[in-house]
Amino acid sequence: MVRIGFRKHNLPETLLRLETAMSRIILACSFAAALLVSGTVNANQSDWQRARLACADVGIDPSSAAFGQCVVDLYYSLWDEQNEGER
């Protein structure tokens, strides 16, 4: 245990949480790349819906703030990639 201020922090547990979060971010980026390459996504689905599905697929809880951030980040990353040629 590491004591910081008045609270005790379990350093291995904290590192495990950070590692889990980073793994999810990497997985979300992988799904983003797969969505960009994939031509099989239903044309009626919006980019927002695809971003939500990708974030849910990596296991982020839809009721969490991290899910909302994942969706926004993924949507704009996809948008940037799709519109890169127009710049």
C-alpha cells in the first residue's frame, strides 16, 4: 500500500485499472480501423450508431461516461479519416 495524503492507495490495483482502460482504448481503435475498412456495414446505419456499437463491442458500459467519450472520440476519428481527402 502506498499512502498519499490521508488515503491509502493500492498501487497494483491502480495499475491494473489503467492497463484495462488502455486495453479498451486500443481495442476501440482496432474496431475503428475495422469499420473504416469494412464495406459490409448497413448503409442505413449512421456513423453515430456504428460508433456506439463499436464501443459496446469492446465492453464499455453504455451507462458510463467513458462510453459517451468513446462514442464521440470514435465518431470524430472516423469522420477525420473519411474526410481526409477533402482537406
